[in-house]
Amino acid sequence: MFLGIGGWFEGLIGSKAYRIWIDILLKATWETLYMSITATFFATFFGLLTAVVLVLTRKGGLMENKPLYAFLDLVVNIFRSFPFIILIIVLFPFVKLIVGTSIGTDASIVPLTIGTAPFIARLIENALIEVDDGVIEAAKSYGASNFQIIFRIMLVEAIPALVNVLTLTLIVVIGFSAMAGTLGGGGLGDVAIRYGFQRFMADIMAYTVIILIVMVQIFQMIGNNVYKKVKR
């Protein structure tokens, strides 16, 4: 498929220009992958910590603490409902403070992480509270500590659901990274805006969309295969 499209593209704009655009699209694809995977890693780390605290402190939890749960629950809900494009703008000063610049792929990782962590925290929380109470009670009867119940029982039992959470999160972050590109974040979103939209190059816009679709499909297939293996 890509060879056929590439041949048409080369015939349309010439072999030299064709190589230039291929380089631009490859660079943008790498930037999108770099931003998405890195942000997903950090968002998963912070989201997992937040989810564990939410599960521990919720009503009926192992370490019930209503004020702490209410505070974290409010913070998660606020950031989950914050429009991502506005979040990027709001975080410009903070990003520049810790990264040294407010544009570029490295800078985009910060708002991507902050915008995604609450989302993944809620998904992980839901996955953990779905673990069978009987398994938890059995662990308690054997004298398991709260740490052991969370990390050796609940997280292990929830692995299939966590695989789905991670897959969904990565796909969402890919979409967010394209949005970040509209504000100088780099990647395929940046190429789509600068060339596809501002210079009225519909073919370039089409290529960025195709690459994003293929990227999402690949990660979804990988996630589905991993889920099937851990579900057995």
C-alpha cells in the first residue's frame, strides 16, 4: 500500500522533493513515538501511584482515609476534565521552568504526562477495585500486609485489565501528541498544521493521518495479543 502511495507521491512532486518529504515524515513519526511512549511511561508511573493511594484510602479500603481520598479524587477529576489544548497553554511557564523551553518534543512530554496521569489513575483504580474481594480476604487471613495485598495480589490479579489500560492510554496519548504539535510540540501534528493546513498541502495532511491510523492499529494489535497471553 505504502509503495503504491509513495510512487504516486514521487511522481507528483519529483524524486528529490519526495526524499525530503519522506525524511520530514519519518522524523515527525519518530518524534510522535518518542513523545507518546515516554509520556505514557511517566503517566503510568504517576497514575499507578495515585491509583494505589485512591484504592487504599477509599471507603472500605485497606487504609481508609476520607479526607485524603476526597482530595485526590477532586484533583483527578479536575485534571481529567481539563481540555488538553488549554492545559498545554496553562503549563507553558511550568514547562519552560523545568525543561528550559516551552516548545519541542521534550517540552510536550510534560503536559502529555500531566494530562494523561489522572486519566490512567482512574482506569487503574477501577481495575484494582474489580479484583475479587474473596481473594483479598483470603490474603488477609494469611496475614498479608497492605503492601503485599496491593502489589502481590491486586496488581497481579488485575494484569489483564492493566494491559488494556496501558494500550488505551498509549492510543490516547498519540492523539494528544498530535494536538500538542499544533502548538509547536513537534511530531506529526506539527507537520499536519504547518504543511497540510497552513500551506494547503492536502496530500501531506493525508499522509500524517494515515501514519497515525497505522500507528494506532499496530499498538492496538500488540495490546490485544499481550492481553490474550496474560489472560490465559
